[in-house]
Amino acid sequence: MFQDNPLLAQLKQQIKETIPKKEGSIKATEKGFGFLEVDNKTSYFIPPAYMKKVMHGDKVVALIRTEKEKEVAEPDELIEQSVERFIGRVKMIRDKLNVVPDSPQIKDAIRAKTKKGLSRDALSEGDWVVATLIQHPLNGDNNFFCEISKKITDSDDKIAPWWVTLAKHDLPNQEPAPQDNWAMLDESLVREDLTHLPFITIDSESTKDMDDALHTVANEDGTFTLTIAIADPTAYVAQGTDLDKEARERGFTIYLPGRNIPMLPRQLSDDLCSLREEEVRPALCCRVTVLADGTIIEDAQFFSATIKSQGRLAYDNVSDLLETGLCDKWQPTSIISEQVNALHALAKARMTWRETNAVTFPDRPDYRFELSEDNDVVAIHVDPRRIANRMVEEAMITANICAGRALREHFGFGVFNTHAGFSPEKMADAVELINNNDGNVSAEQLETIEGFSALRRWLNEQETSYLDNRIRKYQSYSEIGNAPGPHFAMGLDVYATWTSPIRKYGDMVNHRLLKAIIRGENAATTPDEMIGEELALHRRHHRMAERDVADWLYVRLLKDSVAKKTTFTAEIFDINRAGMRVHLLENGAMAFIPAPLIVDNKKRIECNGDMGTISIDGVKEFQLGDTIEVVLAEVKEPTRSIVGKPTREFAVIAEKTEEAVEKSE
């Protein structure tokens, strides 16, 4: 046939080779066209017809040609496919099976087939499914085509936000399988009987997996003796067993709004290991002395014990009592009151020490969803970080400092949380930014924990959080690894968590190493190098899943707010060239405010992501950290996104507008 003529094909190839090419990523839009993003400042228009050959996020080589006096990109070669496994909804088109991906950037239905073992008859319109893209037009295929491997749930399932999100991130949707019986392992440990000591737990009233209990003595010389008792799942779970391997694969307990999926079977996390009131439990303990000024003496002792909590206390009740002197719901006994007061005094000493010598961050509230039995959102509660929360937090930080020291000095390895401060490649820019805003620092200072901590304390003293928000973009990410190192973000020289072993696999690893120290062993197996990367990846996926479910629930809650024109107070946390993103302080929801909803004349507005500012008519009107009033313009249920706009309006100032236009030209 004519189109198969090899000479013609060769000629076409020769012509194509003369056309300029650019490599970049595909950015799709809601209107069908797209852009080839070459870098932060360069992009090329892709007409709707050419967008049929690619998906949002694909990395491609495109031909750059001129059509109708406009430079456009035609995707020609696929470098990296952005979509492989994806979540979508079944759509029948002329009795043909299709899947519409659950993505705001991909609207077109994709022809589909079912994987062997999954019946097409089991699928109905709107059902949620897992699919894999198996054909791509730039790979020589005619169209996109996918294979459905699993049905997630029915189209009208009220629990869809949870099941769909867990499937999207390839996370388990139930706890590990239970066992018929549990026997404590023979670990060659002598457990000290501490059941006579009045340990207390302080948690949320609904908490079942209580993993820490505290006993505090306020000594006459002003020092404190703190004993931290931590739940001991490694007394039941041996290293290398199937359950241990599954815990590692999960990494953490998954906490989602309204439900959690434990890392360990609930028989352990909520029962046998949970430090319940008046129940004898095995524990791994640390006893340490804290001076009156909050300094942690290097006398920490780790040991195994059995304990019995004598007080199951709740954050709000303890905070009410300490902050107001009165709690209608709860009155402690004299023994428990002594424990609360001693822990309170110790926590104040530690907070003062950290505020003076290390790093603290402003308290931000937690947002808690209240759900009906039918999984509808009833309300969102704002839970501030109160004094009881900080008391437990200071005790846990103290415990983790002690563990970091012990593992570093005894073995030189473990599972450590580290933070390197500023990224080396961004250090010069960070120093320039700080010094241009009345700071006085050098790179040499900021490369030390002391210098970095001093900077963080200085930022806390600023009148606004604008500079703090900008500085964070120059910082490194926190990491998890098997070698000790400083944690600049906390202002500490070493930090290793072991206080949540029924929720974190890395803490289980540290428990086993601490037990080796208790037994007097001088050698142990170094945690493999992959564990840090695995845990960091698990943590990232869990946070994304938590955010995704929350976004879904926020849309359900706020869908009527557009018509009601409800006004919200919001904090700006990100600015880019398209607009700004904000947190609604009343409920924690995120909303995007596009530039056209601030002012509809693009010549009047400049969104500067590098500076973290938005200017109108040449005058700075918004910056990172600002608190503003907003209303919701649109709540998009299919994409679980919220669009807002400021209540403040900007009148045209003729002189400034003309001046700004002249400058832009």
C-alpha cells in the first residue's frame, strides 16, 4: 500500500530529522490542550490533537514546529511513561469496557480488558478498580489500552475514600493476620519487677495502642529521675519470622482520618503490648537523670522490666487540671497528682533547655474528623497542642536522645533520624537571603548544629513567619539511616527513636539492639542499608494517603460552603506562578487560589514563587505566612480539590497600573 512505501517512510524520517526537537514533561490542562515543560521558564504549546498521544507527566521528545504562526510541540518519542498502575472508575461506552483514571489531569476514558481470573460481569458502571496501562501511542500502538487487575469497591460505597486511597498507594487495608496463641520469647533477659511504681500513661481518650508509660521523681536537689517504659512487641515477635518480615514491609501503622491499619496484629498492638491501666506488661525501660536546668545527664540505663500502669490519663483532662487548676471530668489521687506535677516540672525544664540550646517549633493544632456510623463527616475538631501533649513529647524526646547516645557509643550503628541542615548546593543562597533580611550569618556558622539552632531561634523571634517559610525551601529533608549523625532540625547531635515499637518498625530494630546492650553483648548485626530508604518511602506514602483521605472528606464537608458564601480564615503556605495555596485554619483543609480569582487582569498581577510574594499593580499585597480571609469559589468532588478566592477586592489604580504595564513590556 501507498502508506507502506519504504521510500516515502525514509523521506518522512529525513524531514523529521531536520525539525528541531526538545525534551520535556507533559503538562495537561482541563481544556484539552497542554504544554511541553522544558524547564521552569520554557514551555511549548501542545494542541488538543497532539495531546491524544500522551498523558500528563510523560517525559517525551517533541518536534518543535510552527503552525498557524504559532510555535507548537508535537510529542514524538516516549522517554518515560508517567502512568503504569493506576486507579480508575469503570465506564461503559457502547457496551465496551473502559476505565476513567482517577486523576485531575486525565479525563479521557481508556479502553480496557480484565485480567485473567477477573470476570467482566463482576464490574458495573462507576466501580473503582486497579488497572495497568499496557499500550501507549508513542510506543507504536494505535491508542491507549489498559488491563483491570482488581475491583476495589462498588461505585456507591461510603467507605470508598479509604479503600480507594489505600489501593492507590498500594497499602494494606487490614491488619496482619491474627495468631491462635502468643508466647513470650526466651530472650535471656532479667526483667526487673516495677509493678509497684506508679507509672502513668497520657494519651487521647480513644487510644488503644498505648506504647509509653512514665514515672517521674522530683528529687530534693532539684534534679529529676525519669523512667520511661515502652511497650515490648519484640518480646513476642522474633527477628526474621514471617510476622517480623510483614512488619518491615508495612513500616508503620497507617493512621487515616477515622481509622487506622496496625503494623502488628491488634492482639499485640491493642492488647498484649498495650500498657493498659492495672495490667501487668513487659516493657523496655530507660532511667535517666535530668538536671534542674533541663540538661540530660549521660547516666541513662536501659533495662527490661514488667510494669503496671496505675493511671490511664487523657491529654485534655491533664491539661485542664494544670492550666486552670480544675477538671470537672477527672480528679487524680494524691499519688497520681504527684506524678503529674513531677512530669510537668521536668517538661518545663526540658522545654526551657531546648528553647535556649536547641530548636523548638511553634505548636500547630491537630485536626480530627468526627464521622457518623455511615462514614459521613459530622464535624472537624481542632485539637491544640496543650501542656499535657508537650509533657509526653519532652519525655519521648529525652528517651530518644538517650537511645541515640547508647547505640552510637556501644555499636556505632542503629536506626537513626538525621537532618543535615541546609542543602550544600543551596547554602550560599540561604546565607544571602538571611543577611538581606537583617540576619548576620555565614556558611561556616550554619554548617554547625549550634549555628543552625541559633538561626532557628532567631527566626522564631520574628514578627511574621515569612522569612521562616522562605528559608525552609533551602533546607535538606530529614532522613533515616543506620549510621549516627546530627539532627539539625531539632538541634541535637544524635537521635534514635525507640518509643513507638508497636507503630514503627525502625523502633523494633532499635529495641533488639538495646536488648543486646542490656545483655552485655559487644557485637550485633548492623541494620541493612536499605532499611532507611524503605522506612522513608513508607512514611511518604502514609502521609500522602492521610492527605488524600482528608481531601476527600473535606470536599464532602465543604461542598455547601460555596452557595453559603462562608468566610474562612486562611494562612498562605505556598506561592507559585499560577497563584497561592492556603490552609483553612478553622478545619485544616487546603485550597488553591488561582491568580485570575485574585484579579482577573493578568497584567496587573505578578506571582513570584522565588520571593514568596504576590504583587498587584506593582505593590506587594500577599506573602508567605500571611493570614487572609477567603471564600470558596468551587468544590470539585471528582478531583477532591477546593478553589478559593480572597474576600478582599483590588480596585484599579490607574497610575500604578500603567507604570506596571510599561515595566512588564
